Amino acid sequence: MFNSASSPMKSLGIFETTVISPHINANLRIAVDFVVMENLSSTHFMLGHDYFIIYGLDLHNNKDGYLTVGDNKHQKFSLLPFKRQLTLNKAEISLNLTDKQENELSALVYDHREAFLSDKEPLGAIIGNEADIILNIESPYPPLLEGPAYPESPKSREALEIHIKELLDLDVIKKVGHNEEVEITTPVIVAWNNGESRMVGDCRALNTYTVPDRYPIPKVQIALTQISQAVYVATMDALKGFHQNVVIQSARKYLKVIVHCGVYQYLRMPFGIKNAPSHFQRMMNDIFPEELSEEWLIIYIDAIIVCSKTWEEHIYRLSRVLTKIQSENMKISLKKCHFGIEELKELGHVVSGYYRQHIKDFASIARPLYGWCDKDTVFEMTVDRFKAYESLTQALITDPLLLMPEFKLPFKLYIDASGDGLGAALHQVQIINDKPVEGPICFISRKIKPTEARYGESQMECLCLVWALEKLN
């Protein structure tokens, strides 16, 4: 047994063949033992420095640049500096993949290694998609845009200096010189979470005067329906997202931040700018138009999701996406990649009201809890509220699994109206394990308004039907 990275590999045996290499005097024929590995897919092998010394090989001065290995004549070689080892142990890999599939995936990642970066390597600068920021006012700017540096604790000041140095090293920001004009300054704060710090710009004032970009962000629920037929799913995130998006020269004057150690100007898009998500979404859609139109690629700002029915299809589609990522000089984080997974657990954020679609009669069950949302309401745990809390908790862990909709098949709509609220369930009959199975697609519900509480039974049912159709349209 041999071990590579964190995965054991089994050898099938050893065979001897001849390698003809350039030598200082003439070509040198060397008998070399090669180990045959089980299910190892690779098109490369590496010769170390000790190999050159032992046999006196002179690859640097060789003009032809070819080796002969066994019967494979004139195999071209190249001299490459060994900078880093790119392995899949940083990514999350499905446990259900076979050894052959893992090897194919490993080879794919290696072939597209320029698309992956670690946190400490230089960021990519996405080609031809510079971001612009337009304000609805002109100089002289109001005092609101001339924010002073916020006071920080010694611990936060130290963390802030570390973040500033990191951004300088990544060419995300530059220090503003003493003779440069500074009209707009944005203060920053250091946010702490579980002992980890993050530098956050307080862009509220700048966002107030920024002309909004109305480019739409995809609806999460609509995007998730695209994975209904997927057997293999891969997710990738752009490393430090917006920081790979270069800002045009004329807009950088708006992106100066002020801290206790000076004023710095962003060269890349900072986090906190209100148009940053819209610009990034437009840019990603422009990079992957064919893939999006074929409806196997989902892009939510800087999150990339690839869906496939077969493994061969999955590898092909991943190769297409990674090839474009490389060509655009985009970089993705390997440790945030998930390859070959059979289900998608999240899409990078929490959706407000998401569990309404998973719990039948959510509004009616939660009705006693809504009172706490009213202004100036005193917190008091009553019997009804406790029962509502327990019912919702139980529903979250026992509710039926939702089917992903198939839009070519008909739907069934069930409605229910009562004095507590309106409810509806959207169902569909799908073929599961060669059998027709009816299951829920989603549940919707809402409270009854005071004026609606006076409706008769038939009016209430009609109200519920109209509301459900409008809600689901």
C-alpha cells in the first residue's frame, strides 16, 4: 500500500521499461522501474532533482525537449518550478464517489489548477468587467460623506492593522499619499465572531448617495428548482468575491476608508457597497451565458453551482466552467468547493421565511407567536405560545420531504381556510423508483386580516383559492 495525501492507494505491481533522456554527452538509455497503481488516472509523471544528479541528465541545455519512455517516442517534457501541491483534501468530496471518479476529479482539478488559489496567494483580477460607482450628487460633498475614523479598542486596532496589511499585500487597497485629494472617507469597524475578526466598512452614507443598480439577483427558490433532476452537484465560491472585481479609475475616489493609521483607497470592489452584488451578478451572467441558458448552471452572486445527471456529464460541465474561470482570470477557493455531492444543503445565505414553505399551516400554528413582533409588546411565555413553539419545533424535524417541481408535469393545489388563517399545499405526482408518487412541492400560509374574519365560509374558501393562485403564480 502507498499513501498519497490522505487517501490510501493500492499498487498492482512493478514493471521495467527504458527511458531515453538527454545527457551531457549523448542520449542516455536508463532502465527504470515504474509502479502500477490501481484506479490511478494521471497523464503526468515527475522526475526529481536526485534523478538528474544520479544519471547526469542535462535537461536545461537540451534543445529538443523530448524524452522517450518505453515505446512512446519523443514525449515532450517541460521544466516547471514546484510551487505548491494542489490536492482535493481541502475540498469536500462526496463519500459515495468511486476511486475512479475521485481520480478523474483530481485530474480535472489539477488540469485547471490556475483557477484555484489559497487565501494567501495573489487574488485574480477578472478581465474586462471593471465596476463603476455613480453618485447622485457632485462636489462639494455633504459632511455626511466625510466620516472620521471610529475609536477602537487596543485589540481591535491590532486586528485592523493586520487586515490593512493583508489587503495591501493582495493589491486590494493602496495607501493614500499626503498630496492626494481626499473628499469622501468611509469609516470602518472591526466585527468579531467566535474570536475571528473582520474589517467592515460603514458604507451607509456612501450608499445613500449612490445611484442604484437594478440588475436582478436570482430568487433562491427558483434557482433551487433547477437541481430537481440532478444526481451530482458541485458548488464553488469565488475567493474573496468582490475583491476580484477591479473598480474603474474614476470611481476609486469614492472608495477611501479612514482608520487610525491613515487613509486607504480601494482598487477593487469592497464589501458593503450596495451595487456590488448586482454588478457581480451581471458580470457572472455575462461570463456564462450558454451554461445558464442550458439550465444546468446556477449562479448566485459569487456562488457557482453545477448540476448533472451522470458522472461523465458532470466532469464535462465542470471542465467547461473551470476553463472559463481560468480564461477570465477568476480565482476560486478550493476549501469552499463541494464536488460530486448528491444534495444541496445551502446557497450561501439564510432566506427570510424559508420554513413557511416546508411546514403545513405555518401561519395558523405560529399565530400565538406573532404578538411578540408587535411594537412595545412585553415578552410573556403563555401556554398557547409555548404550544406553538413546541409544534413548530416538532414540525421542523418531522415534516415530509419536499419534492422538487417538474414544470412539464401537472400540479395539484389543496386549499384550507379557517378563522385562524389561510393555507395551501402544492402537490405533484412524480415517478419515484418506477412508481407514481404524490408529494408536496411547498406549503404556503398567512394570517386572516381583521376585515376578512367577517367573511362567510364560501367567501373564505374563494379568498383562499385566489390568494394561493396569486402567491404561486
